[in-house]
Amino acid sequence: MEKVKVLIIGSGPAGYTAAIYASRAALSPVLYEGPEAGGQLTSTTLIENFPGFAEGVDANELMAAMRAQAVNLGADVRSGIITKADLSKRPFKIVIEDGSELLAETVIIATGASAKYLGLPSESKFKGMGVSACATCDGFFYRKKVVAVVGGGDTACSEAVYLSTLCNKVYMIVRRDEFRASKATQQQVFDRENIEILWNCNTLEVLGDENGVNGVRLYHNKEDREFELPIDGFFLAIGHHPNVELVKEWIELDENGYIKTKGASSLTNVEGVFAAGDVQDPRYRQAITAAGSGCKAALDAEKFLISQK
Ligand code: NDP
């Protein structure tokens, strides 16, 4: 069976940075990209706050560059999904979706987080038919149309601004009477004439027919009234949940389901298993902090392997 010193699960900034560092430490890391190669950033457009890019950088280009850097330094980057990880004893037995297996001396979990949905039956019914959790992936299909974005955080505001450049009209459905987003991002929303903010509103039902979404039924929680809006697209931007399904049997999680790491390190409760990026970070969740924690995980894995010699 194939044996690897460092197995990295996930291909966002955390995974690739871990691969870059582990490669430079001559640990011949193997990285599995998982279901969303490049991670969450690939569903956004311009990144203005990743250091080193005076004019900002396209998110997909940034991820492609991180991947290329890892590969050039010797990382074995593989497409594919890991379906099982037995973290009960070392070396850890890992099963890939094609049924193949490998043994890993250390594992770096960098599986990130995924978009949350409201959980309405009508929302699942129209998923892919007008309901989307990624404006930058699907916005293109709604050019000159009317869409709604649910949420009041940085993601919702950025996605609403992005959609407002494509669509005739963008509604924001915000459950409170204020945004959670940073002031700068809020201002971008306020500056767009074709964004209308529906404060204190909750979604009751996504409406549609065999052609997909054609409206939404909302509840105004201050005025205690229901109303309907005709829309063509319904975008969720209400946050994310950490992707821990693969490892939650073995790895200690916090009350919100994020992997617990020890102090400022990437160490988990299982010796030889490290966590990096959004899967262990409910607080900062930035590309740059994820990259930094990928670096820490690779250094921690290296130190651990040296201690085992
Ligand atoms: P957040 O958790 O920050 O915001 C989620 C938003 O969705 C909140 O407005 C929340 O409302 C609302 N919400 C949550 N659940 C529901 C629900 N069931 N129904 C209606 N509304 C709901 O998530 P984001 O994805 O926006 O951001 C995550 C992190 O990533 C943040 O730290 C953010 O700063 C960061 N980020 C940074 C960016 C950047 O720097 N360029 C870009 C995008 C994100 P409420 O406020 O009432 O809880």
C-alpha cells in the first residue's frame, strides 16, 4: 500500500500553503483536492486584501498560482475525494473515492467550510434552478434579471454588489435592521442604486414552477406581514459550516462544529493529525489567515515527524 509522510486534505489557501511548506521540508506531501478544487475562494472574484497584489488579484488566478507553486516545489496534487479516514492509529489508513487506499504518517485537515442553506423545502426543490449559494459562479445566468440575496454579512454584501453589476435589480433580504458586514463593504451596497435592502425580513418560501424560481414569499418580522416579490434568482449568503464529516468520529470539535486546535498550534486531539484553515477557524476565515495556518500545520507536521525518528 502507498505510504506518505504528509497527507493534506483540501485545496484552499490552507491546503496549498501546507503543501508548499511540506514540499520545501522535503516531506513529499500528497494533497487531495476534494470536491471543490481551489476551495471557497474559487467562487469569488477579485480579492483586494491578500497582501502582495497592489491592484487586487483574481481569486481563481490566486488559487491556480498557489497550486502551481506547490506542484513546482514537488507536492503531489491529486484530484479526487477521500471517502474514509481511520484516525484511530498511526499510520492512518485513508480510502480514496476510487477504492484505493494509502497509509499516512501525518494528516493535515484543510477541508474548509461550505455554504449554509436556510433549510426550506422549496429552496432544495429549486437548487440549481434559480437557487444558488454562489453569486460569482451563477450570477452570469441572471444578466439583466431580478435577483435576491439572503444575508447581511460580508459575503452577502459583496455578492449583492457583484450581482448589481450584472442584474437589473438586486434585493437583499436581511433578517435584522442592520448589516453584520464591515463598514467598507456596507458602503459599497449603499452606493449601488439598483440594490434594495429589505430589512427585518425572513424568507418563508421560494416560489417557482417547472422553469425554475419566479418569486419569493417573505415575512416582515417588525410589521408582522407576509408579502411576495417576483425574482428570477435566489442567492444564499448566510455563512458556512465546517467540513468535518470525514474526521468527526476521531477529532474533537468545538460547540459550533469547528475542529479544536491546541493553543496557537495546529495540533488536534489526535497525535499526528493537524488542522488548518476555515475548518478550524470560526473567527477570522480569511484567505490570508487560512494560508498562515496551513504554514503552521506543515511546520507542526515536520516537527512531529522529526520527533518520531
Ligand atoms: P457571516 O456569518 O459573517 O454573516 C452571515 C449573515 O447571514 C449575517 O447577516 C446573518 O444574520 C445572516 N444569517 C445567518 N443565518 C441566517 C438565516 N437563517 N436567515 C437569514 N439570515 C441569516 O458570514 P459571511 O459568509 O458573510 O462571512 C463569513 C466571514 O468571512 C466573516 O468573518 C466575514 O468578515 C468574512 N468575509 C470577508 C470578506 C472579505 O474580507 N473580503 C468577504 C466575505 C466574507 P445576523 O447578522 O442576524 O446573524
